[in-house]
Amino acid sequence: MARFGMAIDTVRCVGCMDCVVACKTENSVPEGFNRDWITTEVTGTFPTTHLEIRSERCNHCDDPPCVSCCPTGASHVHDLGAVVLVDADKCIGCKGCVASCPYGARFIHPDGYADKCTFCIHRVEQGLLPACVAVCPTHCMHFGDLDDPNSDVSTLLASRRHHVLLPDAGTKPRIYYLT
Amino acid sequence: MQELTITRHNALIDPLLSIWSWQIPVYLFLGGLVAGIMIISGYFVLQGQYKKNVFSCFYLPHIALVLLSGGMGALFLDLEHKLYFWRLFTTFQVTAPMSWGSWLLMIVYPALWVNTLIRIPERYQGKVPIFDRWSAALNARPVLIKNIGIANMLLGTLLGMYTGVLLSSFGARPLWNSAMLWMLFLVSGLSAAAAFVHLITTDEYERELLAKADNAFLTLELFVFGGFITGLLTNSRVHKDAVHLLLDGPFAPYFWVLVIGMGVLLPLAIQLLAVNHKIKHTALAPLLVLAGGLALRFVIVFAGQFSRWS
């Protein structure tokens, strides 16, 4: 089974938010909510400061706490690429998954169910890239199968320094940031 | 220096998690109170007290049914997708404490209901003849009655534990992520139930007994608080940060004054004087215990949502 993930080049990302707009348009994300967003992190002490711009979203973790805590099975791992999804028809809106996510990647859709990034699975099933990856003007976002050593993401991870968000939370996230 | 700028501003998530309002603390409090009531009621049944005209056996299971339904009502109000509530009972998710809790409640209800049949209060006798017949059948089998008492104690313990386990399973919220939380909520539930019986019983023996029991529960609760705090303080940085929300952070006034001061220490002092016959029993101490138990759930639920990995 494939295991989809992303490698995002923080050296190339300029924080233009095209990915954010593409996601909202592609997935009709309601006003006031975002499935992906831009984080700008400045670290260090002047003049030796470091700037990292990241396009963030659900990390589609290998050990997703949102799935294990769901009382109805609405949050589940999809057969295609082990993508973490929500079945709106099973979700009771208990918000347990929202509390369980250390990344704050989930929100409650105005219609009452938990919502989040789907890696645009409807596009991936047709052989297309997720909308955010497809529109990125700097080509900083890469999507593919982490278990395939020849995939775009695997070769980048093999050759570049990278990190994940909150590794100590123990969820094994699958969004990698190239530095 | 570390400066983060995030473009996300999702309702109830940013800037700090605030998904659960008054409904969940009320649900957890009533769940804990019912758990304590089941344990106390089951104990009295087991001791054969149901043969006497004492409060616990006669009315506690009935009151518990009403309280539990109130708690379930609060939980229902919190759900965002209310019409899909029935989905909880179409599956069993072994890794989800909420799923365990849903099915546990499906056993707790009949256990409480059977408990009400052991002795039907005089004014209700004859109203529903089939209940009277079942009650007579139960009373012809003392061993079965003892088993009902044991079942109520066991299920009450599981229910009280569940209210804590539900929160402690959320690893993303460091304040809740403590192995002591179920014990804290169980002891607090027992203490609240003892205070509740103390408050409304008309039986002198029962009032004295439950006041003494409550003193023991309150003392034990102080030790559990100690373990809860120590466990988080000796844990990772995020857990230390989390417990400081209670110790000297924005929730400290509520924690120290409402939960520890007025909810545990003051009623403990009053009840110690009362059981040693220095002062008369009044409603003040049990009312404080009940209010403190409710305040504990509010503080833990709200502060827990503020705690996070960073």
C-alpha cells in the first residue's frame, strides 16, 4: 500500500499563499476556515536570525491520534496512500479529534462535522496532484509515495536535510520540511 | 528568540483551543456524581440496608437515573452533528475511550433501573403492577440482590474512571495526559456523592456515616492532587508548562480558591468538627464539596484546552 506524504522546500517557499487560495477554491472551504495555512518562524538573535516559511496542513500522521480517538470510525485511514480522512456521515461532532490533534489541523465545518486537509484525494484518484502542490509558483511542494524509493519525495528526503513538526508528540507526521 | 506568525484563524481553534464549553464539565461532573452514587448505593444494598427504611437504597438509584440523563443531555447539547448521535451505537471502536463510555452507559442504565426495583418507595407501590411483581421476585432472591449491589459498585467504579480516562487519552493536551486523572475524578465523584447523600438524607446514621466517609474521600483527594501535580511537574517541558497553568498561571486563582480552598480544605475542616461533635451538621460543607467538584471539572477542562505541544 502506498503511503502518501509531502516534502516542502522551505528555502523556496515565499509564503505567497497560493496554496491556501487553491485549497479553499478546490475544496469549497467555508469562509473563516482554512485547511492549510502559512507559518513564518523567525529564530535566533539579531543579527544571526533565521527565517523559515512553511505551508502547513494536516500531517496525515502514521500514528494518527484523531483516528484512534474517534468513537464512530468517522476519522479513518483511507486505503489509497494511507490518507487520513473524515466520513461526514459518520461524524457526530464530538470534537475529540480536534482536541487530539497537536497541530490544530482540524476544525468543525459549519455543517457540524470535523473537517481537514484530504490531500485532495478526489484529484489524486484521477492521477492529479493536490491543488496546493499543482499551483505552487515556486515549485516548493512535492507530493508522492514515501514507500517508493524512486518517488519525488523519497529522493528529496534522501538528499536534503529535513524536519517534521512536533516530533516529540509521537504521531509520526508525513509532511517533511526541507531546509 | 522564536517568533511565529500564522495565517490560520479557525474558529474554536485559534488562538487557543476552546472547543468545549460548559456542557462537557457538567457532563463529567454528573457522570462522576452518578458513579459515586452507584458505589454508595451498591454498598448499602450489599450490606442489606435495603431491608430498612434508609434513604440510600430507596431513592438514590432513582435520583441517579435523573442525574445521568441530565449529564447525557449536556453531552448531547455539545455535539455539533446532533442528528448523527445514533452513530455511536452502530460500532465499537476499541481504541476510543468515548466508544467504551457510550457502551458502558448502555449497561449503567439497566443496572440503575434494576437497583430501583429492589425497594419501590411506598407511595409508588401499586402504580405499575409489573414493577411490583419484579420487585417481589427480586426480594425472593437475596443472592441476586447482593449481585445487583456488586454490579452497581463495579459499574460505578468504571463510570467514575471513564470520566478521567476520556480526557487523559488526549496526548495532545499535556494537562490531561496524566495517569492520575481517572483517580482524581473517581475520588472526586465519590466525595461529591457522599456529600450529596449527606445533604439530603433524613436518616441520622446515614448522615454521620457519609460525613465520615466524605472526610476520608476529601483527604484521599488531596493526596491524589499531590500525585497529579507531581507527575506533571516531573514530566517533559510541555507537561510542566501545562501544570503551571494551574499552579501559578491564569487558572491558579480558580484552582487554589475554588477547587482546593473552598472545594476541599474548608468543607473538610467543617466536617471534621461536625463528626467530632464540636459543631452541628449543616448543609454548608456538602454544598461546598459539590460546588468544588463542579469547579474541578471546569478548571481541568478549560485549562487542559489551553495546554498544548509547542
